[in-house]
Amino acid sequence: MEHNRPPASVPLAGIDDIFSLTLVDGLPVTQGGATIRYKTVRLRETGVAHERAAIKQAERVMLVGGVPKLMVSDSDFRFAMTAQHIESFHCDGSVIPSAVIDLGTVGKLSTHDFGLIEQRVVLITLVAEVRYGNISLEDFDKLMAGGAMADAMQTPQPVGQAAPARADAPAAESGPAVLADFTGQPAAGADAVHGR
């Protein structure tokens, strides 16, 4: 199955092509002294290579305790990953391909237009999950209607001391007691904290 085509069974009311999006403000580009606004963006599904490129774009060297460390900001990664979904911008037959689109280019978009792209990326991702069989059409319909999936996954899964956390969670435990549960061995001072 072609990756950049949704399965025919997925209902996409009012959307002819989920990979083509018309922007409100458009991407402003100056050509010959005039500003042209590229108002159509072509999106794509991404893969592992796109994710790795987004991580590299979001990496920053920061001093942590006086030691330089390579860090990745969640917000920078999300921005870079959304940019990786952009295949091209179009305006009156002119095309800006992904090969020349960088974070500076995407940064010229209005907040509203970038939000429209993010929303469409979520839709593209959900349609791919239907295609791979990770979510059902019924769950897709519920999500599109603003509901929750029937078998909504919990992260992290409630196991160990976290198992009863939903209904009647026990009293908060000390760090040593939680560590003892995690490692499976008693921690020094854990019994003293709980009066055992």
C-alpha cells in the first residue's frame, strides 16, 4: 500500500486530499522586491530518517553543572518533527521543495498556519494508525468526534505500587520504599519511615 494515500475505508469528511493543506496567511517569500505568499503546503508521512533529522535539528549544547551536554528540547523536537512532515510549498506553479525547507523557513509561518499544519499532521498520523491496524475505524470516528477510544492505553501501565492508583490509591510512600519496590530489595530506612 502506498504510504501517502489513506485507506479508502477511512472517512475524511470535507477533505479531498489529507496531504494537501491550504494555509490562511501563507509562507511569505520575497522575490524581485515583492512578497509572494505560498498558501498551499504538501505534507507527507514521516519515517525513522525524518525523526532522526528532527532530533539533530533540536539538539543544543547546554552547560549542566558546568559540564557541556547535548540536550534535546521537547518543544524544539515537536517543531522540527512537524517541519519534517512538510514535503513542499506551492504558489502559482512555483514549488519550494523539502530539500530547501529548514527550520528558519518554517519559522516564517504564522502561528495560526503552523497550528493548521500540526492539526493535519495529527490526522495523517491517525489515518496511518488505522492503516496499520493499531486503531479501529470505530476508535478513529470517536477521536474525530472528540471522544476517547474504548481501549485507551495508559502510559505508564499501572503495575506494582501504581496498580491501585486509579480508584483508591494508598498513602504516598517515601522514596526509599518506592525504590525498594522498583529494585525488589529492601532499602535502608524504608521500614523506619513507615513504622514497620
